[in-house]
Amino acid sequence: MKRNWTKNKQPAEQFNTELLMALAFAAYRENDNNLYTEDVVYCPTTGDRQEFVTNKKHMQRHLAGTRLLQILDSDYENARTARDFLVNWCVLRTLQEEFLSEFVAKLKEASTQTENSATACGLFSFLPAQYNKLIDKQQRETQLSQLVYTSNWFGTIGQKTEFTITVLESKYVTKFNCYHVFGYTPDENCVSFFTSNRECCNSGAYTGRVKKHIVDSYNKNVNVTQFGYVKPVAAVIKSK
């Protein structure tokens, strides 16, 4: 006769979901409004080693009672606001048949449950940063919807031109080991360029050569003037 050595597993302890979400915002605040997913982070420019307590670990320690976080009323308010925003975001994306990431859908689903286990700390630790990211995306899409009607190409190919840009998005492109910058001028004409200079990722005045005129399918088919050899105006003046 075979013995059954399988132990009966106790159901995981459940925690109020609003508490978990508020903890996520408290951990985010504890880490100076940063999301750390690893204990050790290396600075990409200097290579310096920096050690952090991850947001997830902050939350787990609090639930275990080993190191309590200070949870403010504002953390609960932010949690509810973020949850409501996620719900509306997912509904609109579905109705408009636009792309909805599986991760955001999963985060929304967990946020609408009454309770979750401590294993959800990993998921909820992303909530503050993801909420801020979606707010920025929403504002960017609203601005883009207007630029579709106003943006025109400017300059001739190869022409050196000075322009002022309000940056809508700047992101690091690993494949090319540089940044891609997208924004618009005071005349509401869209501009984009690649740069290895982090300083060129901010809004400001620049010079560059017109590389090409495109219709950007990634950005609602808006007319975009692409630049190359972009430098801050201040750097150009200093080198003369």
C-alpha cells in the first residue's frame, strides 16, 4: 500500500487589495519615486554599483512585520485613483479596439479584486510607475491627436536648421545604442531624431540637418521632419 506523503497545503493568507496598492505607493515613495526590481543596479554611464531594497521587498517586509512602511492617506487615495484609471483605460482600449497589453490587463484585474495574497506584491509593486506611464501616454496621445491636423514638414533635405522642440517622448533604443526623441515645435510641426547625447533628450533649442520627411505610422500617421547631427544650440555657440 502506497503512502500519500503529500501535505495538505494551507490556503495563502489574503490581504485587502487597497492595502496592497497603498503599500505599493508607500514603497514607491520610500524609493524616492523609483521602481527598483533588482537589489543591485549598475549605472550605465559610470558602471558604479548601487544597492537598493526593491519595491516588492519593501511591501513583503511590511506584511511580514519585519520592517513597517509608513502608509499615508494619500497612498490610499493614489491607489484608488490608479485603480479607477486602469479600469477606464482598459474599457476604452477594448471599445476602440486598440492594443491593450496583457500586463496592464492583469494589473487591472488584480486591482479590482477585494483581496489578494502576498504573492501579488510583485505585480502591485509596478502600479505607481505603470500608472504614471499611462498618464503620460494618455497626455501624449491627446497632444498627437491635435498635431495630426497641424504638423507640416519644414526645411529642405540636407539643410542645416535651428529648431525648438517640446519633447513628447524620448526612449533608449537598445538595438542602436542611442536615444530616439520625438516632439513638436512652437509651430506644432512634429520632429524626431536619434542621438547618443542624453542632453538632447530634453525640450529646448537645437540645430541639425534635415534628414527626411516622413508620415509616421507609429504616431497616428502624423507628418514628421527627421533630423540628423543634432546638437544643443548652446553647444554650437560655445564651439564657435
